[in-house]
Amino acid sequence: MRTLIVIVTGLTLVLGWSLVHAQSDCRGQCDLMLKECKQDCVDAQNFDQCVSSCQGLYQQCLGSCQS
């Protein structure tokens, strides 16, 4: 019984760390996407609307990281 508890605890720690690491990578990709999107807005006719759209896409991206 003790061995089973140790195994389950170990797996939980490993899987939890993997999930946190994957979410961190995902958020990093979202940050990069936002930066690139904002850079593309420099040449846009309506800069403020473009940046607002980038923020919306960024929020969607972050939402997908938690799924």
C-alpha cells in the first residue's frame, strides 16, 4: 500500500510539472504572437483598432493554454 501511494504521488508530481511547463511554453508562444501582431499594426491605417484586435487574439490564445 505504501508503495502504491509513493508511485501515485510521484506520477502526480511529474504530470503536474509537465502541465505547468507546457502552459508556460504556450503563454510564451502567445506573447510572441502578440508582439508580432503589434509590429504588423505599425503600417495599419487604423492602428488602435489593429492593436485592439491583437489583444483579443492574445486573450483567445491564453485561453487555449489553460485547456
